[in-house]
Amino acid sequence: MIAETGLAALWLAAGLAALQFVLMVSALRNGIDFGRPMRAIAIVQGVLTLIAFAMLLWVFARTDLSVALVFENSHSAKPMIYKIAGTWGNHEGSMLLWVTVLAVAGAVFAIVSRRTSERTLLAALGAQAALALGFYAFLLVASNPFARLNPPAFEGRGLNPLLQDPGLAFHPPTLYLGYVGLSVAFSLAFGALLTGEVDSRLARAMRPWALGAWILLTLGITAGSYWAYYELGWGGWWFWDPVENASLMPWLAATALLHSINVLAARGALKAWTMMLAVIAFSMSMVGTFLVRSGVLTSVHAFAIDPERGTFLLALLGIYVGAAFTLFAVRGASLKEGAPFELVSRETGLVINNLLLSVILGIVFLGTLYPLFVEAVSGEKLSVGAPYFNSVAGPLALLLAVLVGVGPLLAWRRERRPVFKLLTVPVLLGATALLVTFILAPGISILPRLGLTVAAYLAAASILPLIGRNPLRTPLATWGMVLAHCGIAVALAGVAANAAFTSERLAVAKPGETLGVGPWLVQFEGVTPMAGKNWTAIQGELQATRGSGAVTLKPQTRYFSDPPTETNEAAIETFWNGQLYTVVGKPDGTGGWQLRLWWKPFVTLIWLGGALVALGGALALVGRWWRLRRRRREPSWRERYA
Amino acid sequence: MKPKNQRLVLVSAAMVAALAAVLLAMWGLRDRAAYFYTPADIAAGKAGQGQAIRLGGMVQKGSIARQGDGLTIRFSVTDGRATTPVAYRGIVPDLFREGSGVVAEGRVANGTFVADTILAKHDERYMPPELGNLAAEHKAGKTLQR
């Protein structure tokens, strides 16, 4: 009965979405005010999808083996947290999560949004319903999570052990919230293009959604990167895997959108541009979903391999993106450009930011899809990896990081002050860093060296907007921007330091032997067998010493039986200046064990930087919300004495 | 700047950016994409010496030999039509076994494929799409034997 309740809730939600869309069309055509019923429908839809998702959680928690999905992906001997997290660790469950987030976002939007005109709001609600409808259809037709298994199985097949990790409980839902949060920006852009009301009010309505989604994407990508780093046991933090690119592309587009929204909100300029970015940002979310969920690409993450689903998703992508671009082509030209600006101005800075981000996005997009294209045309198979992305997108990212230091110093409309003088100290710092790397590490390659240089410069340049201001009176949004830009410098420093200074040691050691890696001496003590709830393991014990300090590391190789798999559980020890990363491999047959050791100086800065960027976004979000609330509560003296 | 000119400048800037992205990507992809070959392709001389490629196939039964240093392994990859000898120094990934599918990244040097990376195959069900057909054939063979 539980599964049937969930399925019924989904069908009902799909019917309501169709009704919501029809009401929108009729409201815009005949000018009838369907605001109340449409809001109510959007809210009920959100509740229904929540019910459906709760039902799926329930059958997974009970390991109800009469549900096909549970049989395929769960096992009764699994710890409870992974039974629950396993709900969205598979294709159908994660698509249900996607749809749930989409519908709930629509419901929240219906409740809170009062900033646009009613017409635009209705049009946006209708667009959101159309989006939801397509994905309901995808779930109900091609990916029913509640399908029954007859007769029920005795035991489930288990969950991929790589996914049996706390990272899984947090990482996909965060990314999905980000992906789908962008759907509201898309719907708002679609609605505003329909009604022609592209103005600063619209930008202010769109901003919290774009910003919120962007914060979650930042967090999701950062967490996913750390998950891959410690769980895969390969010592890398970014593999340019298509699935990683699938999350990076919406982030790049959302970052550009976030900056151009500010121009539209403050100056009423970049109208068509911002609408375009809002469309592209959610399109990239859908492209990402298509890449991950259709299994079209070679990828360590490719869990779903099913051509029917791929075609369905591609059709949805084509319909929505096609409709948005058609509308854009029809209406975009009639949008009046807002307040003019001069060549040296904040607006120009943000346009350049947008251009560079778009070029990087294009490079990542083309590189990710190129293998598909070649295979479709010539049948030849190929893969595009780090050599392409690093060397083509890397220099542009560095250039962008340089400009991040300049943009916030410029005034809106026109800049006549000698602001570039302010950059003297940051530039000197960068030059010093460059000199130091030449003296201390003459052998490192050019990109990491420039990365360290730019990081030193940007760390100083990013705080310049605070100079000469009363810190208590500086708006929280400005603090947020400074923090986010500073976070980029921190992450860049981590990326460059890791690329430049990592030392690696691969060796076979017998118990008692000592290996050196970086400043560390690592003594191999031996291995012991271990057992967990659903795995057995070989655990190595390593004593690492550096000067006087000593630590013990216990890397494992785990063997899971359902499904039969091995995973490397790396042992990682964090210090203020880096991480010691150890992996135990296979026995060599004569009493020795393969060991892989890394000393990674300042690698943690990568994720610290990511967290700072997200925190900066959160400060900006809270700051704007708080300001708005205060403005609403306290009427200005003009209003009071009117 | 007049609003009209401003829009013209913006539109052309966007065009230039799009063009730049395409040109940069084409330039980068020309020599940085790694082609996927099977042992038969390599026997036919499709892969140039020292060119970064991916090799895919099945690990031939009885071919895995560990070298004296305990870290280097040599094995043969087969696609049923030809075999390629492979050398790899490192920890082989989970579920690297004789008779199972493998994808290796590296280059051909003097008739041997020197692998930098052996791609992980994380569980029994996951198979790189490139190996899909090979695996299906393999499975069919197995079923018949049974």
C-alpha cells in the first residue's frame, strides 16, 4: 500500500501541474486573475511530491523487497543510514528527488514571491508547472520508482559500496537543490519574456533563487570533490569526469547569472543578457541531468545505462531549451536596453566577468560533449580529460581571477578615480610570491606557479573593497562578496600548491620497513584483518613521524559481498600545512604489501576556499533578506509623515 | 554610449566570446583527446608511437605476471581477434581480474602498452560503455559453456 500511495500522489501531482499550466495560458490570454488557484495548486503539488518521496524513503527503510527498486539497490544487512541514503543512490530514486525539489521550489516560489507583477508571476508559475509536468511524465512513463516485484525477492542486491559513505547522504541532495533552484530563475525569465516585464524588480525577485541555488551548487561541488578525493583513493580532487563537469557547468552559468543579475537590479541594464543566462543556467542543469542519468558518456559514475530514458530526457531538454530560445529570439530584440554605462565602469567589469565565464563554460561544454559527437559521426571512441581542460580553460580561469581583484573597485556607470593605484600592494604581493616560487621551487610548471602568484595577489585585492569603510556600516552583501572572492584566492592557492608540491611514494614494504615521503618517515607495522556490518577488510598500520610528532594511520582495503566489490579506504591525516594520504594495496606474495603514500601540502585550502565562497554567498543572501525585512517593517520618515 | 550602440557592442562581445570558446576548444581538442582502441586496432597500427590513447578489452586468462619489484605487473589484453601486452606500475584497481574487462590509459612503446592508469571498474555491474559489446559477447560465451 505504501508504494501505491506514493504512485497515486505522483499521478495527482502530474494532473495538477497540467491544470496549473492550462490556468496560466488562460490567465494570460483572457486576463482572468487565477493567482489564488494557481498558488494553491503549486503548493499542493509540492506537498504531494513530498508525500511520494516520503513513501519511497519508507519502503527503503523497511527494505520492502516487493518493490523492484529496493530489491535492485538495497540489502537488509545494510546500516540504516545507508538504507535511507540509498533511496536517492539510484536512477529512479534520484529522479524522484529531482522532481520533488522542482515541485517544492515551485510551491515555495508561489508562497514567497511578491516582487514581480502578478502577470509575470502567473506566467512564471505556469512555466514552472510545464517543467514539472515533463519530469513527472519521465518518472511515470520511463522511471517508475514504485514498480512492484512479483513475487517479492528474498534478499536485495545491495548498494554500490562506494556509495555507502556519509558523503552520499549529503552530496546529491545538495547538488539537486542547486540544479533545481535554478529552475525558478528559468521560469521567471520565461515569464518575464512572455509579459515583457524585464526590469530591476524581476532581477530582485530572481536574485535570491539564483544566489541560493549557486550557494548549494558550490557546497555540493566542494563536498563532491572531497568525497571523490578520499573515497576513490586516487589522491586526486578533480578528475574532469563528465559527471563532475555536469555539476561544474550549471555552476559556471549560475556564477555568470549572479553577477549580471546585480547589473539588472542596480542599473536596469543587461536585460536580454541576464534572461539569456537564466535560460542557459537551468539548461545546463538539465544537460547535467541528461549526461548523468542517460549513461551516454564513459564515466566512473555512469550508473544508469538505458537508451529509452536517454531519449526521453533529451526530448525534454530539447522542448524546454528550444521553447526558451524561441521565446528569447522573438522577444529579446524588443527589450529596451537600460541605463547606459561607459567603458571603465562596474558594468563593463561584470560584462567581462560574464564573457570569461561563458567562454570557460563553452570550453567545458564542448570538451564534455565532443566524445559523443565524434562517436555519433565517425563511430570512433575517444575521451577528453585533464590535459585538455587544464591547458585550455586553466589560463582563462587565471585571467578571470586577476580581474576578480579589479571589478569590485570600479564605480557604477563611470569610473574617473585612479582606482588602479589601489592595486599596488596586491600586485607587489603577487610579484613577491612569483619571486619566492622561483627561488624555492625553480622546477615547478608554469600554471601552478602562476596560480600561486595570482592567489597571493587576489587574497590581498579581494579585501580592498572594505578599505576605508566602517566595517559595521558596510552592508552584509559587500562582506559576502569580499569573502567569496577571498575564497577563490584560497582555493586557487590550494589547487596550485597541491599541483606544485605534492610528493608521492609508491612502494612494496615488509612489516618494519620505513618509507620516506615529503618531510615524513612512514613505518609500515603490518596488516590485520577486520570486519564490519556488511564488509571484511585488510587494515594496514602505519606510523608516520616528522621531527618529533608521530601519528598512526590505518588505511583499509574493504571487501563487500553484496554486490561483490573491493574499495580502498584511504587513511588521511590533516595538518595545518597539508595532508598525509595513505593507501594500502595488494600483497606481493612474499610478505610485502603495496603502499601508496602522498604528502599534499596545503591541499585542504581547496575545500576551505570552496566553503568560504559558499559562506560569502550565504552572507549576501542573508544580508539582502534582512535589509528588505527592515525596510518593510520600518516605514521611512517620508511615509510616516505623509 | 547610446543605448542602441551599447546593445550592438554587447551583442558583438557575446558573439566574439562564443567564437573564442569554439576556436579554443577546437584547438585544444585537436591533439589532447585520447582515442579508444582495442587490441585489434593496435595490431592494425592505428595508434601512433607515444600517442596518449585508451586501450580496452578483456584481461587474458593466465596472463597476469608480477615483476620482481612487487609493483609492476604485466598482462595481456585481448578482444578475441588480437592481444596487446600491457605493463603497469602501481596498485591495480578493485576487481582487476583475469577474464574481466579493463580500460587502460597510456601509450604504445616498442610493441608494449605502457599504462599510466588502469581505470577502476567499481562493481560487477558497471562496465565502461566502450566495453559493452565485448562484455555481452563474453557473457554469452560463458552462458553457453554452462
